[in-house]
Amino acid sequence: MDRIISEQIRNFIHQNFLFGRGFDLGDSDSFLENSVIDSTGVLELVAFLEETYGITVENEELIPENLDSLENVTAYVSRKVGGAVSVNAMMDLRGQA
């Protein structure tokens, strides 16, 4: 399931923040340090995560350890959903393939 989550988040980042730029985003690359996402972008990412995975991102969870790289976001979401990805999220990924 982590692979599905990771691919969905990667697709979201590419579509909403990289806008087709040829930036090769590594799993552990910092979104902030690489100017991929700014503070407003973090809020957009949070809205995407909450809507897509049916989770609530608490204020105290808005930290780089949870949200500043593909690797961190994937691990965070996996912990929050307990490894279960919603049917809608799986269908969205299949539609993007």
C-alpha cells in the first residue's frame, strides 16, 4: 500500500507544484529546501491528504518530519490510515496509470 500512497502523492506534487518542470523529485528530497512547496503549498498538500485518505492532519502534526518529503509524507499517511487505502484513492491511482 505504501507504493500506492507514494505514487498518488508524487502525482499530486508533480501536477500541482512542479507544473511539468523537468525536476526529478527523489523520495527523500525536501520539498521546502528544493523550493517545490512553500507554506501555502503545505496547506494544499494537507487538504489533498485529508480528502484523498480520509484523515485529519492535526496542528501538532504539521512538522517537516511528516510533510517535507515524499518519503516522510508517505510514512505519515501510512501511519494515519493504518496501511488501508480508501477505494477512491486506489481508483484514482488506476485512472492515472
